[in-house]
Amino acid sequence: MMSKFIMYLKDEEGQTSTEYILLVAVVAAVIFKFRDILDDKLTGLVEKVFGTAESKLGDF
């Protein structure tokens, strides 16, 4: 009985999809946790890029 349990634990078949699901869940949890900070930083970055583009186009 114990040997079958150990063989079951060593069996790696089918673990890849479970690992990917857990990885996606962890990444989603981190994104939801820090979404306000990410939103502020991404908004600032986009505004900076478009502000620079507008100033360069205004020079023409």
C-alpha cells in the first residue's frame, strides 16, 4: 500500500496543466492585489508617451 502511494506521488503525468492553472491563478491574484498601482503607473507612462509625441508633432 505504501509503495503504491509513493509511486503515485512520483508520477508526473498530468501535472503540467495543474501547474499552469496554479501559475495563472497566482499571477491573477498579484495583478488584482496591485491593480491600483499598476493602473497609476501605466496611465502615467501612456500620458508621458503621448505628451512627448504631441510636443514632437507640434514642432513640425
